[in-house]
Amino acid sequence: MTAPNIENSTNEERLTYVREAWKCLNDCESCGKCRILRGRNAESLYTDYINGKRSYMDVTFDIRNNSYKKE
């Protein structure tokens, strides 16, 4: 599943994508999503993407580099 492009999607489509992409799989040992989010809320972290301000990949890189501490 590819993140919707900001120019061709609505806020609701981007929000739905974030919710689906970061949905808990209840398999922490295999998944790794919890380790990436570190207890933070995906919707909060991806607010700039959802609102069309930054690309999904830009936000993801910042999260993974631990430089995006938006709560």
C-alpha cells in the first residue's frame, strides 16, 4: 500500500492511510511498529502529512531518525 500523494488526495484519505498503515497487528515481535512509534500516536506524528504540509516519507524519515518529536 502506497501513501496517497498530497496533491491528489484529501485530508480524510491521508488520515485513513495513516490509521491503516500504523494499525496494531497484535504481533509485536514480528511487526516492529511499536518500536518505531515509541508509544507516540501515529495520527499526531503524521499531522503535517494528514494536513498536506509534508510528504509521508519526509515525516517517516524524521520519525525514524528520532528527530520528529511532535506530540
